[in-house]
Amino acid sequence: MKLLEDKIRKDGKIGAGNVLKVDSFLNHQIDVGFLCELGKEFHRRFGDLGVNKILTIEASGIGIACITAQFFGCPVVFAKKTKTNNIYSDVYTGKVDSYTHGITYDIVVSKQFLNKGDRVLVIDDFLAKGSALKGLLKLIEDAGAEVVGAGIVIEKAYQEGGSLIRGMGVRVESLARISAMSVENGVEFIEEV
């Protein structure tokens, strides 16, 4: 999606450890009008698949998932990284390794909100190694729901996550696919076909 690629080139920053910071528009400060365009694009790509739930993981995926859900007319469910007192004890659980934070999270979703027969679209901000997406897919499987696909804002295609998840038979649609990035050379994208 050229609009997203241009925004990354203009406002994205490459930080230590080859981390792409898009916190000025996507996951700290949110450019709502811009995210609206991304939500429309996810709906264009997945709108004919009968999606009745969108699933994401806290915290960075929540903003884009909520805006996307407006176009599908469905609720957003987000996996929590910590079980709190206000979540029911009957939950689906999974594990997610966080590259950014260097820890493993136990993620939970109340069984009240993810059900057999649901047609679930996963929405997330990044796909790199695929751990978060694998964890979310496990929750969907445990619920007896059906994953219709995964909508990713930015995929680091030079890492294994995209190939891993696609190899599991999941339809992954990434709005921007990065082929390489460095402080010296900036961000390079895989051209859309």
C-alpha cells in the first residue's frame, strides 16, 4: 500500500537493534484519519469473508483493530498479556515471545468472547518472527472458531514470521512488506504485485 510505505519513509525511524519506530502515527500517537485508510484497505481485502470478530493483542494492535472493525460492523476482542481480577477464570491461553521486550507473555481471552462458529480476522501492527500471531491463532483454534485471515500493517518480510504463518495455511495480507532496513539505507519494500 503506497500510502503506508510513503508514511513509513516520511515518519518512521529506525532505532537500535533494527527496530522500526512508527510510534508517531501507529502505536503510541495514533493518526486516526490515516488508520481509517488502513482499516478501509483491510475491509477491501477481507470484507467478503463473513468476518464477525476481530482479534488482536494488547496494546499496539488495539487501535488499528478498532478502526478496522467499524468497516466490518463487528466487535474487537483483544488478548490480554496479564490475567486481571476482572476477567473471568474461564479463558483460552497461549504464549507469545516478545522480541521487542525480550520476555514471554501468557496471553488470555475470556471464553465468553471467542466462540465456536466465529469467523475471526486477526489484525496486528507488526509481523516479524510470528510469535504473537501464532499465539492468537492458538486461541482461535482452542475456541473452535475459524480464522479467515490475518491483516498486518507492517511485515518484516526478511524475518521468518510471514513464511511460517502462510506455511500453516493462513491467509496473511500485509499492507507494507519490508524487504530490508538499516539506519544507513533506510527502509526497502517488496513491491505489490
